[in-house]
Amino acid sequence: MATRKKNATAGKRPTRAKAAARGKFIVLDGPDGAGKSTQVQLLSEQLERRGIRFIVLREPGGTTAGEVIRSLLLERREDRLTAVTETFLFEAARAQLMEEVVRPALARGTWVICDRFTLSTLVYQGYAGGVPVKAIEVMSALATGGLKPDCHLVLWVSAETGIRRRASRAADRMESKGKAFLKAVADAYRKLAREKKNRVTFIDAGGLVEDVRRKVWAEVALLVPQRQDGRRT
Ligand code: TYD
């Protein structure tokens, strides 16, 4: 008697739908006037073309509490906040953003592009503002829960270039701290970006927008899954 061929899948558990891969966390940081907003926009367009789901955030901000903190920090120029107060406020906004927005987005496979992150606090409040760097590192670790960007880029311009580029815009409270402060900011970014331990990539942003765009994409493309033909662009 002919035996019936067993169904090849019989007895096997139904295959589960593949869990979404974790999203990538990309940070663009750097001194005022480096062109971060332009590059965030260009990067967004490139990710869109590649069909990658992403959100764009800026620090401080991105949550209800974060936007209130942002206005305290940047808009109310008459308020004389100490650098320590600023540190607590930036870190508070960050803690909220991580918990409410960044972690959930990454977990559901959405990429996060963030305009500024922990390096900004280290530079503006620490190296330029005088708050002990070790204290800021502890506070940032608490605020982020140790989450690090997959790609942390510093778009760098000198203080002079930064000031020239922003000349047509009204300065916010941080920018109105004067040239010596902005020079300390630019110097600290360059120093930190060049120290390997900070895991950040230094990009000279003093040239053409298109050149900077290419350099930014060269770094981010390393995170993009390869297509069948092996291309990432
Ligand atoms: P910025 O990112 O330049 O936004 P916009 O392009 O809208 O002006 O503004 C944020 C300002 O806040 C900038 O001067 C840097 C400062 N800042 C700190 O001093 N510490 C921080 O931790 C962060 C996130 C920003």
C-alpha cells in the first residue's frame, strides 16, 4: 500500500513574524553655525529615499516638559541661570526625551536623528561653562540610561565662521554669551571629537554644503542595510 507523503511542515511550529530590527540612533552635534539643521534636513531626505522610517528630534525639546525647559534655557535672555542650573535643565529635558520618545522609537525599529546630545552639555556647560566634566558625565549617564548613539557626528566650524554664519539671526541665550565662550565651545568640540574615547566622528563643516552632506552620508550609510546589489545609496 502506497504511504501518503507527510506534509513537510506538519509538526513544525508556525514561523513567527520576524521582530522589527532595532532603529539606529544618529546624532549631529557641533558649535552654533555649523549647519546642523541643513544637514539634518538633507539626511532626512536621503533616508526617505531609502525607505527608512525615522523621526527627527532636537535637544533640548521633543516632549512637553522638554519644550518648556527649552524656552527657559534659550528664550528668556533676562534670566541669569548658572551653568550648574543649565546642566540640570538640559539633562532633565534629555531624560524625558529618552524615556518618552527615543527608546520607544528605536524599539519599534524607527531610526532617530537627534540635533545635539550629551556632547553639547559636556562642551557648553563643562568645558566652556566650568561645570566639572566628571559630574556631567555622571548626569548624562543617568539621563540616557547609558544609551549611546550608533553614529555621533560633530560638524565643526571655527567660532569666527560660526558667528559669521549666524550674524543675520537673533542670538539665543546661549549664543549671546560672547565670542570667548563660543571659541571655548569650538575648541572643546575639536578636542573631544579628535579623542577616540568619545566615539564621535569629526567632520569639517566649514566648506560647501554638498561636501558636508557627502561626508555625513558616508558615515550614516554604514548603518543602512545593504541592498541585494550590495549598494547602500
Ligand atoms: P541650537 O541647537 O543651536 O538650535 P537652533 O539652531 O534652533 O538655535 O540651540 C541650542 C542651544 O543650546 C545651543 O546654543 C547650544 C545649547 N546647548 C547647551 O548649551 N547644552 C546642551 O546640553 C544642549 C543640548 C544645547
